[in-house]
Amino acid sequence: MQIEAAVFRKPHDPLTIEAVDIDKPARREVLVRTVASGVCHSDLHVVDGQGRFPLDRPIVLGHEGAGVVEAVGDDVTAVRVGDHVVACLSGFCGSCPQCLGGHPNLCTGGLVTRPDSGVPRLSQNGAPVRQFIGISSYAEKMLLHENSLVKIDKEIPLDRAALVGCGVLTGVGAALRTSGLQAGQTVAVFGCGGVGLSIIQGARIGAARQIIAVDMFAAKEEMAKRAGATHFVNSGEDDPVKAVRALTGGLGVDHAFEAVGLAKLCRQAIESLAIRGTATIVGVLPPDATIEFPWMAIRPECKVQTSRMGSNRFRIDIPLYLDFYRQGRLDLDSMVTKRGHLGDINEAFRAMKAGEVARTVLIFD
């Protein structure tokens, strides 16, 4: 079967819309008709050649997808034909120590993909085309392991639900699951893209009393305050560490989050902490990144930790966060700044780099 997909071939080059062959579902695999896909910064890291994800090319990018099940392979039990589903890059094996210990987001059993020696899921003229993180949502159809999917209520609009597969899951989970945030504490979020705005929303849901958003783009102030920020610091104009300390009466914040993947922002987050504060690094840094800071720049008994995909158990958390959306506690509607089609993918990357959007969502007819 042939489908259209956005194919990445060379760093810094535009993605090209090409015909790609997609195989039939094998055992425990599911074929999904893509309805919507968010455009995430992780895909942009690949296009910009930043080395955060070592990949063979050509590859179909995209990992924030939602759609409708069209076919299932043998032994699939999680979904049926006609179900609405969200894909998640935290595909899990279900049998490794981390999965059995209740941390499937840290699965060590390997990605739920086909072995290289087998028939590829995606191909062109018989040659393999790689899948990005076992998903590849910049395509008319996705062929996935069932452990990369969760069934959702059909009443949820799929263009909003798609966001919960990565950015919202990562951000809200970092605040509610990873950080240890307690009601009444103070928060600073460094970087107000899709993940940062989701951290702000998670902190609001978790009843933080002060949420300081930090970003270099002035246009992000309105987005951040709509998400729940109580204050905004333009880091292009002011020293963000000094500004955060001033806004907290010199104390610093109980929780600081880095949401971009830049060593400079990690240092700023760490230096903005209060005594016994916690810095949670959510962004994906380049493999050779080094975070350095003066020892006396941080307060006593602070902690620095990382968060992988919001410490999620996505089969539980995605339906939970979508319930928050239905209850009006999680705003997914305003997270979708622009909508487009598959051919608009390169424009979506441009808008993201320019800081113009929270998220662009690609809609498939």
C-alpha cells in the first residue's frame, strides 16, 4: 500500500512529500489512519542536525500523532478497528525491570519496532525507510506496535488529543509526576514552547501559587499567561535569574524547569532556585552538552534532576489528561496556534523556530 509522507533526507534541507510503501500489520501491530499530528521541537532538532537523535536516513519524522485504527495484526488486544487512538513515543516492552517496576517510560527492552533483519514497515522501491521513534506521524498512515498506542474516547477532537502524545504529556507530567511539586510552592519555567506551556499548565493544575514564565520572545507572554503564568520575564531584555529572584522577594523558586534543551537555560534554572529547591531538566540536550555553574551560585540542599517524557504511564496518563481537558482544567484548544496540512510541514518548522506558535497541528483529510 502506498501513502504520502514527509521524508527527511539531509540536515538543514526541507522535508519532501513522497510516496512511501507501508506494510500490513504483523503480530501485535496496528495500522492507523492518521488524522492529526503535532509538530514537535524534537523533529526540528533532527532537521537542524543537532545530533540529539542518532538516525539513519531517509526517515519519516513525526511522533505526536492521533488517528483511527484501520487494521490489526494477530494477538492485538489493546485496540480494535474503528477505535480512536493516540500514539506515544514511550512505547514499552512490558517485561523489563523498569516496566515491571511501574516506570514504562524508562523501558530498557528497546523500541517497539521491527528488527532490522525483518521486512521494514516503511519502504521505497524495496529499500527501508526508517521510522522516527517507532511512530512516523508525518504520514497518511502509521504502522505501530500496540504498546505505542492508547485508546481514547471518540468525543475528544483528535487534533487536540494528538498533542497529549508528546508535548503535553511531557510538560504536564514533569510538573505533576516528576518534580515533586506541592500545592502553594513557587515555579519558574525556562522556555515557553509547547512543552514549557504544558509545564505551566501542570503547575497551575498542581496549585502552584506563583508561576514565572521565562522566554526570549515577547510574543510568548500572552501564551504563557493564558496557560496560567502569573508573571513573565523576557530573557532577551532582562537577566532571568535576577528577575526570578526579584519576583520571589530574593528567595528564588521551589521548582525551576528547563524546557528547551539548552545548557545555558539549565544553568539559569539551577541558579534561580530557593533553598532546598529542585531544578527539573525536561528539554533534550545535545549528547556532548556540559552544564557548568559556580558552586556558590546555588542555594543549600538543592537538587537537579531530569524528566523523561513526564515520568508517564501513558496508558493511564493520556486518558487522565484528556479528562482534565474535558473538565476545563487543561487548555488544549489554545495550544493549537496554527493548523495546516502535510505539505505545510516546513512552514511549521519555520514558525516554531521564530517563536510564533505554541504548536502547529497538521490535519490529514
